[in-house]
Amino acid sequence: MSARRAPAPVDPEQLRRSLEPLGTATMLPAEAYTSAELLAWERRQLFAGTWSCLGRDEDLRAPRIRPDRPVTQRAARVGDVGVLLTWTPSGDGNVADDLRAFANTCRHRGHELLPAGEAGDRASVICPYHAWSYDLAGRVRATPRLDGPVDQALGLVELPVRRWHGWVFVHAATALADGGTSAFEDHLGHLAGIVAPYAPEQLVRLARHTYEVAANWKVITENYHECYHCPLIHPELCQVSPPDSGENYDLPGAWVGGSMALRAGMATMSVTGESAGRPIPGAPPDRVEYLGLFPDLLLSLHPDYVMTHRLVPVAPDRTTIECSWYFPGEDVDPAYAVEFWDLTNRQDWAACESVQRGLASPHFRPGPFVPSEDGVHQFVGLVARAYLGTPVTTSAGRV
């Protein structure tokens, strides 16, 4: 269990209605979607301060800078915290399975060791400011012009990092040596058992789209967790999956989600309901799972492919979304799945952007949830409790 975090800069009284039971609860106050101060708190406490997804391990290690040398380091940002991932190469030029994460901050004057998004293939990490250097395990190796022996207390600050089904997760705001983070297994909770049959680590990414959406990240997540809107804006989806077939889980972990049925005779989510791929061994053939692992990874599990949305908040009213499609083999043309979901995504983004404009109105007041929005109610409750300082792995009725 992680330590309680500092409460968010929002009036607790405004969160009271969001924490009531379904039937009387309302959505979050407008400032949760429009306040730059609150987004800054979220980036530190809910993104850097929990287990956030950086992407797939193989993507973070690609492409190689030089064909004969593997990537050994890559910089990224999690919320407002810079992170440096390192991998130690083996003698045959491949990469050993020893992923580590560090604060992307030189122990001398704080200069970034690599710009965010960039990679390196050296056997050491060298600060470009004053050439202090570290090995790939974070140990300090050289401190030019600093008299005396190298002080190993000046090594890089290591961060908790985990792989899960091929994705990399970092708890960026807490040093590994300090402890106090929630266990990754507690963060996953019962989600792990739902995802396991799809074995995503064995699937191959065959397509990726990046979207820039003019909406708050929570608006996008809330939209993902309900199909109340589907009959009005998703006619293609309703042809292959009944919009009222959803059933949400109420299980432990820092996640929200449920399943929806495929219509009789439909093999998957595509424009025709037909699959141009092949089934994932062990995956249920008659339904799709829609799962949101807090704070930034949405997992859509189909009988024949897995689709993910990875959310990166850029501003209170802007979110970058990295959408990826994974299949059981490279010999599949992913167009049937990509075509369907690119159309559906764009329908969703237009709706989310309209909601965002409405939230900015001086006349907006938080509205109630209908019974089929129980997934949104769960997510809003998780966020509201996090605002009040409760660890995100603790939610009423779920742990």
C-alpha cells in the first residue's frame, strides 16, 4: 500500500456528490477537467506518483541507432518527472533482461542525461553538461575535476520499474530506496487474471495511430467506460455488439472495466463483424473486454487482437493518445481492425471534444449517472478518492 498523497487543490465539498452511491452520485466538478493547477497535481501525484505505462519494451528499445549496437538507454517523461531506462547488452550484441529505471537527473547539477524521447547505445551514461558518467546500473564512474575518490553515494536515483505482458511501468515519483510505493501486484489486482488468457506479450504490434484530442484525459477515459452513447454516435459498433450488453467488474485493483458481448454470428469488432486474422489461443470467442488500468492504459481485448490506448495529458484540454493493435503473428493484415477502430475512435474524439467545450461553460453543473454508467461512476469515485489523498489501490467496495 502506498503512502497517502497530499490532497488535490480542489474543494473537498465539491467531491462529496461524486463519492455517493450510484443513483445519487454526480460527475466531478468542472475544475477537474479544466484547471491547469489541478492537472499539474495529477501529473505529479496520479501519473508520476503511481504505476504509469511508458509503452512496450520492444518499442522503447527500437530502432537501433547503429545496426550492430543495441539501445542501452532511453529517456522519457512520466507526468512531470524525467525517467531514464537502461538495458545492459549481452556479449553477443543482444540485450539482457535487466531493465532498470532511474531519475533522468545528473547528480552534479541536475542536467538531464538524455532529452526525453531520445535513446543511446553507449555502455555508460554521460551527462552532456559536465561529463559526469555512470554505468548502466546507475553507479557513478567519473566526476571530472572533482578532487578525491569517486563517491558512490552520487550514483543515479533508481526508480521502481516492472514489465507486465510486454509493457513497461514506472513509479517515477518515488526512489526505489525510499520504498512506500504500492506493490505492482496490488495495483493490478484481479485485472491480471482477466488479461492473462490473451498473453499480450506473445502478440505482435502491426499498427499504431497517434491522436491529438482536444479534451481532458479523464473525459476520454469516462467515454471509454460506457456505451450509453453508442446508439447515437457508433452505428457501426452497434451492428456487431449490442450497446446494452455491457457488464462491469467490481474487483480489487487500480482499474475499471467490463465486457461486452458480440452479436450472434459476429467473430470480432470490425465493420462486417468478420475477422481477417485468427483467434488468440485461449481468448473467449464471444466477447470483448474493455479495461482501464489507472492512470493511462486502456486495454481492449478481442478474440483475435488486442488494442490499447495509452493516454498522455498535455494540457487540461488536450491529450495525446497512442493507439496500438497487436495480433497473434506477423502474417495478418491489420486493416480490418484498424479501419473499424480508427472510425470509432474519431467518433469518440469528436464527442469528447464537445464535452470538453461544454465543461468550460460557466453554466455547467455536474450531472447524474444513469445505471448503465456504473463504470464511469467507479472511475470518478477512484479519482475523487485520489484527490482526497487515498491510495488509488483502495476504493470503497473493491478491496
